[in-house]
Amino acid sequence: MPPLTPGQVAYWQRRLEATATNADRARALWDLARAQAGQSEEAWADLVRLLSAWTQQHAASGPPRTR
């Protein structure tokens, strides 16, 4: 994946700062991940492994906390 340009970093920072809930943040981060993965099967596989590992690690800690 190519690194983000300064303009892209600023865009994603503004988008994340504009979120008010965990659901909003999740959508923004998912959109960022999709943009970065593009059509790369390797990048999508990395994303799946990352999310799977995170889910397994946090499943034992109980239900997700909300604000």
C-alpha cells in the first residue's frame, strides 16, 4: 500500500475528529481500510487477519463498552 499523502492524512484526521460515536468511528476506519486495501488481495487478507485476531482477543473480555 502506498503511504498516504499529507492531504490524505489531513482528510482522514478531520473525518475521525468529526465522529461522535463508536459506530461513526468504526465506519470511518473501515472506509480508510478499504481505501488503503484497494484491489490488493494481500491487503484484504491482512485486514481479515487483523480483524479476526482483534475479535478473538476481545471476545473473552465481555461485551463492547459504549460511551
